Amino acid sequence: MKKIIHVVGARPNFMKIAPIMEEMGKFPDHFQQLLVHTGQHYDREMSKVFFEDLGLPEPDIYLGVGSGSHARQTAEVMVRFEDILLEESPDLVLVVGDVNSTLACALVTSKLYVPVAHVEAGLRSFDRDMPEEINRVLTDQISDLLFTTEIGARENLLREGIQDEKIHFVGNVMIDTLLANKEQALAQRTFEEYGLQEGEYILLTLHRPSNVDDQTTLEGILYALMEIQRDTRILFPAHPRTTQRIQEFGFHQKLEDMNNMTVAEPLGYLSFLDLMAHARLVLTDSGGIQEETTILDVPCLTLRENTERPVTIKEGTNQIIGNKPEVIISETKSILNASQKTTNPPEKWDGQAASRIVSILRREGFD
Ligand code: UD1
């Protein structure tokens, strides 16, 4: 019997850990699982609702770290997580994604000579201005097992000197969760609650510091949205960081002036999945949404200069368009006027990623 600590901290972690815990739960004589929530995200809509929607167990340990500068947040997680590791002496710590909690816990674990497994390893935007890119590169360097989601990730890791034997291409656990919940989510018809018509609205998310922390950039994006909503309704579940910036910059009125724009609180997993699946188009700067829209065959315009998930462009529905207002407007119009494209799912995005991960852990003696 091996003791495994799973780490979650921020919104995009919850849907990645859920299928892994479920799969390990099928082998109760082999795995003792503990779930640690760092508390990087703490609002109900950013955290608790995902536990309910995904049937995740309550965290065994809650570190209650909260917001702060990168140094403060990362350091707080490290200090508190070290105590847990010393107390629990796990056989393996499993971290997912690229948030500050991922790196913080991986670093503490490796210094205490406990093996680290990183799920979603090897994704690279090659943009070190993104805090997530730093978290990815460093977490991968100190991980013992690297589970990758797309074919190109191995190449990225080998280039950084990671040994080939540590790398396992398993597919995408976030897509495991999507496929497992799709039917239930689509039955919700959340879009009707917002008075939207199937296939006739744009779903928008924005939270990257590069888009929302700079006043001029955010103003440009809002200008583009003002133009776009003249013809097509937009639903915008706003991230707390973005809501804060809109208030700080005094942009609230700009959104109020858009008659076809609905600003909502951040939404739960099932509601958001339903809204994505029925949208005509998704405008976003998120990482995970680029992958989810690819599986749902919904066009996705990504308001960034790069992506760490190139398979969503090569094989999926994603297009990288940056954040210049005129480009956002013209690319949106060209999607709205085009017929919808259908794609094949990327390799191993088949709902079986968690089961591959657990088989590999068993084979490697972690059970
Ligand atoms: C974090 C992750 C990012 C991920 C995103 C998804 C890092 C570096 N970034 O970015 O990779 O895509 O989560 O949401 O780890 N806040 C609240 N309530 C909350 C959480 C945050 O009000 O429950 C506010 C805080 O004021 C905070 C701000 O949002 O200052 C940003 O939160 P933070 O966790 O620092 O980063 P995100 O931008 O959410």
C-alpha cells in the first residue's frame, strides 16, 4: 500500500485531479490517497463549486494560503506544505498543471527526497513573461514521472535534458473529465437561463495578466467587444482578477453600455461546459479552454501571442490571434461568417488518460 498526496490549488487543477483520484479509488488495497488543497483559489465559485460538480472528495488538508504576490503565495504554500509532508511521509506527491501551487509543492517534495509526478508535463509557450511558463519549466525539471498530454511535449522535455524514461505520453486528464460529464452538463441547458439561443452567442473569458493588468490593453479589448456585441450576444463570466481590474481602471460603465453583453460571476464546471458546447464561438485567454473547445468542435479564438498547447491549432479548432482590437474584431467576424469546422480528437484524448497514469504508477511500483 502506497500513500499518495494529490495537490490542488487553483480552479484549473480540480478537473485534472478528479479522474485520477477516481481511478486510484478503484484500487483501495494499493493506494491510500490524501487530497491537499492549498487554498490559492478560495471563493466558492473558484473552488467549492467544482468539488460539488465533479464529485471530488472534501480535501483532507486545507492550507488556506489565499492571494498574494507570487513570492508570498508560493512561499506560503511551501512552508505549509513542508509540515504536511513531514507529518504524512507520502510515497509520492502528484501535482497537476502550471499554477503557483504546482511548483511550490513540487519543490518542497523534491527537496525532501519524495518522488514527484507531474501531470500535464512538457507544455511550453516559450514565453517566460508568463508566470505559468516558469512554473512548467521548473516543475518538470524536478519531477520524477512526467505525464504528457500531447505528442510534442516529449520533444520539449528532451530538449531541456529530461531523461526519456521519465516521460509518459498518457493523454489529457481534463478531457477525461469533459467526456465523463458531457451528457450531464449538456442536459442543464444553462444557456437558456441567460436567455441565449443555441449556436448564436459568444462565450468570453479573460484573466491573463498580459490582457487584464495593463489599462491600455484591456481598454482595447473592451473596444473590440463593444463592436462585436453590436451583432452577436456575448456572455462573460468574469474572473475575480478581471473584475478587480475593471473596477480599478473605471471601465465598469463601458461594459454597462454594451446592450448585448452579459457579465456573470465565474461559473461552475457543468454550467460552463454546457455554455461552451452550445456557443457559436469562444473568445478566451485560458489554457484549458483551448483544449475543451477542440474536443467540443466549437471554434476558439485565443487572445494571446502564443500557446503552450499547439495540438489545438494543428488538429483542433483553436486560432491564436493576439489582443489587438482590430484583429479581434476581424477574426471574430470571419468565424461568424464561416461554416463550422469539425475535427478529430488529438491522439489519446479519449477519456482514458487517468487509467494510463494509474497503470504506469502501478508498473513503476507506486502501489
Ligand atoms: C491562476 C493561475 C493561472 C490559472 C488561473 C485560473 C498562477 C500563477 N496562475 O491565475 O495559471 O490559469 O489561476 O483561474 O498560479 N482571487 C479571488 N478569489 C479567488 C482567487 C483569486 O478574488 O478565489 C483574486 C485575488 O485577488 C488574486 C487574483 O484573483 O489577486 C488572482 O489570483 P491568483 O491565484 O494570483 O492568479 P490567477 O490570475 O487566478
